[in-house]
Amino acid sequence: MNKEEYLNHIDEVIARGKFKDTWESLSQYTVPQWYRNAKFGIFIHWGVYSVPAFGSEWYSRNMYIQGSKEFEHHIKTYGAHKDFGYKDFIPMFKAEKFDPDEWAELFKNAGAEYVVPVAEHHDGFQMYKSDISHWNAYEMGPRRDTLGGLSESVSKRGMINGVSSHRIEHWFFMGHGKDFESDVTDNEKEGDFYYPAMPEPDHFDLFSTPYPSKEFMEDWLVRCCELVDNYNPKIIYFDWWIQHDAAKPYLKKFAAYYYNRAVERGTEAVINYKHDAFMFGTAVPDVERGQFADAKPYIWQTDTSVARNSWCYTESNSYKTPNEIIRTLIDVVSKNGRMLLNIGPKSDGSIPAEDREILLAIGGWLKKNGEGIYGANVWRYSEEGPTKTVEGQFSDGAETVYTERDFRFTVKGGSVYVFAMKFPESGAVTVKAFADADASKKPVFNGIIKSVSVLGFDCGVTYTRDENGLHINAPEVKSEYPVVFKITMK
């Protein structure tokens, strides 16, 4: 279908479906149970920007900003922008080592339940076979439907397949290339790779001009719906600029189309969004590189990365430790969230050793302790101890330092799971949340404990309880990672 035919098709699906393109109708949406149960997913930033592997995944924008480190690096390494522009990296993006089965097996071993590769980033290069644009991985670069191959491998291993679209920022992403003589000035009409390359606005100006055009937004809508039709993703993640006023009618149309197509297929769908792009209750909110300080009564997600400085692979990535990421996962799950953890493969399709080691360490911990994570819910308390979570996006710039008095909680079935965020060498901890209510006369937990055990260790645990809390002693347990106690109730 061409664009006009596709737009008619979208209207037909909405007309015959349960969901209409209004917030009132979309408010019928409920978050699927499988997503409520899921706690850990893999995000993948991999594309043409992985070739220069410099700065970040925003190389395509920054290389055209005069005076930036990417601008200077580009001239020094590749020459003048008019002779070698961003598009000239495409033939270098060969993905010769890309093995979707190997990737999917790694993600499965990491304990992931869902996988969300970037289908199209701000640079406008589609990582899949498309009838909408020829600037895609099937026709150029790798000459493979990389998204399709990975989605199939992920699904075969029982994980949920998703996609992310960052297309909307392409409206302005290459605009700085018009400030001087570069190859961007050769792309002036719809269908060109860099088009439309508008002046860059204040990113959070919801009415910024030049106002995204009807032509551009219809193209955005069709691209998103093509992903739905061809790859049947159960999750679609959107980056931040969709909160722009120009996007609102198209967001409603997309959500109605996506949810109706899920109903037709007998599946259930999830949309991840940031800020207030969607009306609350019509999709799942996401906090980029950040968390909430308190437990929420609604389902939410954080997306973060193994590296602090970039979402894609670069030669100077600053990596987090597995321990830090595991602690983040625990804190997020205790507050009714789930974590989408990003990795950045190299341009040849190989996964860097650092990313691989982090994923396998997380998987090793989850294999022993996942009982308290997968399918778990928020307990009456989410946390205890002096260390409080910094709330808000982009708050993962420095590692949170936990103490031996910091605990997080989840509940599942007849058990409460207590996560000791920093386990002491002595093996002795006191959890105040379980203080004996009869003795203390305080409105604290007054359930009757049946047993206390420790996940992942074949050793005995002793415990006593008084007005100061539940005193657990597990001297044989030694771990640099969080230790999980299972408190089973009568």
C-alpha cells in the first residue's frame, strides 16, 4: 500500500473496532496481565550510529553542530561533511556478525521476559523491511530484515517481542546540517533520507515551530502502523517528542489502530510513553533513566542502560556494575515498576564483552532470586532504611549507595520477599517492618510468620521477633549482591 491507501486502511480498522481515536474511548484500555507480571526487558540501540561509535546514538545530529566534539571528530576522521555525510556510514553498516538466535539466547539467559529493539531512531534509518521508505536495513547496509529476524528468535524462546520508534524527532534531527555546506542541503523533498531537517526547537516546547506538518505526521503514523502489521509487536515504546501538540491526533489514531489490531489477532498490546504524551490510563508511563521515590498504584516502567554516557555502543562507554543494575531492578519492582535495560551492539552485530558480562551476571542472580521478582506485587511497604530513591528522569548519573539497613519488599502468594540491598558480613539483619505488633503496640505488621528462608543458598536461617523487628541470622550467607529472604506466612 502507498501512504494514502494505508491511511484509508487505518481509518477502516478504527471504524470497525472497539477503540476509537478519542481519549474517552482509549480509556477502556487495561494493562495486560502478562505485562503486569513481567519485570525485566532488554532494550537495544543498534543502527548506523553504531559505525562511528563516537559520542552517543545522537551522532547523526551532533556531527552537524559546528564546534561540537562530534563535528571535530568527523572532520578529522572522515573529512568534510559535504564529501562524507551521515548517509555515507550506511554501506559501512554491514552487520556481518549479527546472529539473532545468539542474541535471543543471551537475553533468555539474562532472565529477560521481553525484548524491545529500536526499529527506527532519530536518524531515520529503518532497521526492518519497509514499503514506506527505501532507507532501511533490508535494502541497504546489512541487507537483512534485522528486526524481523530478531523478533522471530525472541518469540521462539518464549519472550515477548516489542519495538521502539524514535522517528518523530527526525523532524528536526538533521536541521543543523543546513547551517553550513554539507550533504544535508541535498535532501529537500519527502522521501530523502535527511528530510525535512527543520530548525531544532526547544525540545519541551509543546507548540514549537516550525510546526510538524500534516505530511510528516501522516508519514509517522503510517510507519508506526506498518510495524504493527508486519511484526505484531506486543509492546511499542515511543521516545519523548510525541508529546508535541502536533502529534496528539495521530497518537490517538495510532493507539486505536494498535489496540484494535491486537483484538483482531487475539493478543494484548502495550504502549510505553514519556511525560504526558498520552492521556493517563490509556497506555503505560515510562521514566527515562530514572525512577519513582514511592510505590505507585499504577503500572509503570523505567528504561535505562548498561552505560551511563550512551545508549549505543561507543569506544568510550562508561559501564555500570551488575550489582548497581540489580539493585535498580529491585527498587523499581518494589514500587510497581519494571525495568527495560538497554545494550548497544557493535556495528558488525556482535555484542560487546562488557554488555554480555553484565547481562549474564544479572541472569545468574535472577536464576537464584527471580522468585521474588517475576510476577511479584507491591507489599504494604515498598522499602525500609535510610537510603531514598531520587525521583525523576535522568537520575542514574551516579550509583545509589545502600547501607546494611536498607531493604526492599515484594509479595507473591503467601510470602513476602525481603531484599537486603547490602548484606552484612555478619549475616545478621533486623527488618523493622516485621516488628511484633502486640509487643510494640504500634500499627505495624502483625501477621504470623510460618518460616524464614533465604533464596539461592542451601543453608539454615534462624530468626527471632520482638518489638524492634524481625532479627534474621544467616552467617553462612556471603554475597556482594542483594540477598533475598522469603518470609512465608501462616
